Amino acid sequence: MTDTIRLRALWEDLDRQERELKLEQKHLSDIWLKVCDKHKDNDKAREKFDKECRAAGISFVPEETPIRLNVGGQIFETSAGVLCKDRFSILAALCRKDGDARMNPPIPADRGTASSGAFFLDRDWWIFRHILQFLRTDSLPDDPLLLEEMYNEATFYRLGSLRKAIEDRNAASTYYLRERAEATRPTYDETRPVYERSGVNMAGSMGYRSAQLPDPFGFSSIGDAR
């Protein structure tokens, strides 16, 4: 009798799990269909946007077109597809074409030099190489000071995608360190005298400073405002 009850309970538990799995499967299927519909809507919106850009005279040279840049005296070679990743940036504007498919603005005529046929940009080439790497791979460096420099340069180049990526990275780092600081902060018996709670002020101040470390250029205030 005991075995029968146990087997019946086991069967009911398995049957319940089976029903839950079917419900979860249906839920995931609904999500997948919504994702597919969203992709279709995005494709239609992108196509409409491209048509409006062409109607407004905004078009670019083919993605495989090689482009040379002279940034602060350093030569960079890349393709139009990379520079046009952010279509409203200054870099993308260098790849625009007019009605007869010529570069507009025209490539500087500085033949006979090391920078022959290159666009000249009077900016920091050391920072630009990281910006170019981001446009190619979507990857960002880990150095917070370097991210700050890239953020400032992104303003000049009008790279909204880069600015957003840095803001998102900074927000995620800030949240992680704040949670870690809260989790590792020691607790004290509030009924004990203050002089017996050694290190309470130091621990509190250190925890606060740790939470501020990943926010060297003020993005956490932006997140709080939102």
C-alpha cells in the first residue's frame, strides 16, 4: 500500500512537470514568433529609412570601398562599410557619394606623400585606433580612463553608437560594484557603543568610494535621472 501511494505521488509529480514543460514550450514559441515579427518590422523600417535617405540625396559608396584616413599624422586604412556603421557620424559623411558616385567631399589631392589620397583629421590617433576597433568588432577596452577619452572623442565624431555602448558598460560596472559593496559591507551591533564598533566609519566610506570607482565621467547620475 505504501509503495502504491509513493508511486502515485511520483506519477502525479511527473505529470505536473510535463504540463509545466508544455506551458513553457508554448511560452517560448510565442516569444520566438514575436521576435520574428519584430525582425520583419525592423527590416521594413530599415528599408523605408534607406529609401528616404536616397530620396534626400544621402547615399554612400559601396561597403567594400577602401578608405584611407590620416589621423594626427598616423595613416589608417579601412573600408567604407566600417566607417558607415554609424550613418550620421562624421566618418560616415566621408563615405557619402553624389549623383555620379564620386566621393563627396572629394579625397584631398596630396599625391606624392605618405598620406596620398587620405582624409586628414586633426585628432588623437592613439584614441582613434580604439574607436576604429569598436566600429569593426563592437569591442571596448577595459581601461576606464581610455573609455573616458573615447567618449569625448565620440562627441567630436558624432558616434552615438559608441557613446551609448560606453554608457551601458559604465552603468553595468557601477551596478555590479554597488551590489558587491553592499554584499560585503560588515554589519555591526547598533546597541554597542560607537567606540567598540571599530572601523565602522572607514568601512562605510570605503564601500561608498568603491561604488563610485567605475563612474569616472558621471554616467550614474544620468541613470539615476532616468
